[in-house]
Amino acid sequence: MIQRLSTIKALLHAACAAFVTQRIEAAQAAMLTAQESANSETKSSAGDKYETGRAMAQEERNRNAVQLQQALQLQGELARINPEVAAESVRPGALVHTNIGCFFISISAGKLTLEGQDYFAVSAAAPVAASLAGKRAGEEVVFNGKKLQIQRIE
């Protein structure tokens, strides 16, 4: 059972890494498309239209650059987590089993389903993770008016 549990953490970590990689690739592709759009704008007799088109394409490229930067930051946060290290308290890298669900404290990647079980990848800054931070198995917290009991931590 212990081996399977550490495998689940490794699989959750890999799923989070795939989520981040997809975000990085999508942002890079969108930046390239926006840059190509800006470069393909041709100067016409309607000079304002040309300038507006280039400015809009540049804005789009800048928005995607911000998304790329955020995805790279997530990648860095995930790289600092070793899924092979067991956790005794709630901290980044911990897999927390509670009476309302299982939380992988890592990055905000949302709901992940492995072997028919739902897990929620949340960042340490997420409200639920912040309320659980530092707690140990058997402890309880109140989150959104609900009693959350930590059943076990991996």
C-alpha cells in the first residue's frame, strides 16, 4: 500500500507537470501567432488601420507573454516539490486526505482523476491549503463553514 501511495503522488506530480507544459506550449504558440499577425500587417493608404492592427497584435503577444511567464513560474514551483518525500504535516508536496476530498499541495492545476479517484491539485496559497497548512493527521479545521478533518497525509 505504501508503494502505491507514493506512486499516486508521483503520478499527480507528473499530471501537474503535463498541465504546466501544456500551458507553456499554448502561450508560446499564441505569442508566435500574434507576432506573425503583427508582421503580416501591411501598410495601406489607411495608415491608422495598419497601426491599429499592429498595436492589437502586439497587445495580444504581450498578454501571452504574461501567461508564459506565469506558466514558467508554476513550473519552477513544481520543480521544488519532490513527490518521493513523505510529509508529516500539510506543506507543499503533501497529499492530504480529508473527509471532503484529497488535496495535492503543489500548483493550481484543478481536479485530477487517477485510478477512479479525484484529487485536487492546489497551490499552497489556495485558501483550503492555507487553512490546512502545518496541520497533522487527525487534526480538524473549519473551512467555508465546514469541518475538515485530516485523515492522513502522505
